[in-house]
Amino acid sequence: MIASAEPDALVIGADTIVVIDDRILNKPTDAAEALSMLRRLRGRTHQVHTAVCVMWGDTVVSGVETARVRFRALTDAELLAYIATGEPMDKAGAYGIQGFGATIVDRIEGDFFAVMGLPLVRLVGLMRAAGVSYEFGVVGVL
């Protein structure tokens, strides 16, 4: 564990899930599963939940940021072309908003960075709660 090996380090962990119809869409295992996920998402709104944990010394704080994302209505040909880029294969819900996937999203309600996988405002708040300040690039102790 990083925190054990580096006891003076600020340790940050985050993970993201995509949820639609009360079903979690993890990373697809193959192109067929990616297509199935993207078909489920197209033209609809889903939730993206990104959990963040901050550990500094003996202090551990965590939180979850949620955003609602709506995909535009996409044809199977568009979905297959997107899958052919390879981008969906290592992303929860089979898309990455920071890449080609930005063109399949119609709108976002909530924190864009939560959809990307690291909600920065939430992270800075958690750092502050752990006793670490962030002042536009300078990290220090409160």
C-alpha cells in the first residue's frame, strides 16, 4: 500500500462507475459488450458516480460526486466507428468524455470532471478536510 510505504505522502484514490436502469456498467470486456452498453446509453440519460478518497497521515476522508449525462441518439454505425477507435475498452460505461466520446454526449448536469474520473472541486474540499491546502498549484499544510 502506498500510504504504508510513503507515510508522509498525500495519497489520493478515485474510481468511476456508470449507472443506468439501476445497473452498473463497468469496463467492457470486448467490443460486443461495449456495443451493448453504448446501445443502452444512446439517446438516454445516465448517472456517473466518481468516488474519491484522500489519505494524509492518519486522516482518511472520502466522498462521491454524481453527474447526469445524456447521450445523443446514435446509429449503430456511429457506435461501431467509436468502438473501432479502441477508446471504449478501458472506460466505465464504454466511453471517455475526455476523448472521442465527447462527441457522443448531448449534455451534462453536474461536474464535468466527475465524468472524466476526478472531480477536482470535491478533491480540493477533501484535501482541506484532511488538513492539506491547495492554492492554485501550491499544496501545503493547514
